[in-house]
Amino acid sequence: MEPPPDRIGLAAVRDRVAALTDLSMVREFCDFIIAGLDGRAMPAYETIDLMKVPHLAPHVFVHDYRGGIEQGMLVKFSGTAIDEHYGKVLQGRYVEDVYTGSDGAAHYFPLHYRAIAECRPFFARRSVVFDQDGPRERFKQSTTLYFPCSPDGKGVNYGIGVVIFGSARTETDPLYLVL
């Protein structure tokens, strides 16, 4: 029997991610974040150097929670692949204001908020309709791995994640997991 999520260390997250996806960029992002822990319970955003993995940067997003999350999740950084997906630069905007996926309010936002509250990473893989009923409506496969960040392991001040968008030929059973 698998131990409950709160008993799994972040090093074990690597194994869970490897079992959940064969996307090399998601696995590499996971390894990159875990390798930089330096004994901490959570990654410290201030120590993360995306220039060590420049090929991943277009798919990386960073949220800034230092002002709280009452207004939403503020985008501090969004990679070019993410901005291209949305057709605009997301930096300086709130996720809740720009996310056009059909799963936002029901599943994706609550997953983020739960991961922040529990100080745990999450993994999501699902088929999503973006820009529903609009001229840019698209059906995409979306795979996300997210880590809350903390300088002291006590409170979350940032979050960093990677998202890979791909074509969705068929509907995927949605998976929203706090790891």
C-alpha cells in the first residue's frame, strides 16, 4: 500500500512522476527541481536558475504569492510556449483571469490552491478545451507538474511549474493529483 501523500518525501515524487508520464521534459523538470533542494523540504525559488535548463524555460511558469492569493495567482514568469498558447504575455496577470481551459474553476484552480495549502507538488494530465466557443477553440492534451516554493519550508511564497501542451487525438481520463 502506498503511503499517504504527506508521508512521501520530494525525492519519492520523482518515482511517482516517472510512473505518471513518459514526457521527457516533465521528468527532466522534476529532476532539476529535486536536485536543487539542498536538503530543504521545498524548493526555494530564489535559488532556481532556469539557465541551467534553457530548453525547458519556454514551458515554465512561476507564480508569486507574496501578496497573498485572495485576488488569484499572480504570474511572475511565463515561458514563450505558454504565452504563444494563450496568444498573449501572461506575466503580471492573474491565472484566473487568463486561463481559458474548460477545467479551470472545477478542477485546475482547486488543485493549485490545495497544493499551496498543503505545501505539496501536483501533477495534472488531461484533455482540455481552450477558448471554448471562440474563434481559437482548441482541444489540447495538457500535462503540468508544479512545485510550491518556500525559503524556509514553512510558508509558500512562489510556485514553479512546467506545462506541456500537445495535440489531443482522443479524450484522456483526467488526472489531478497532489503528490
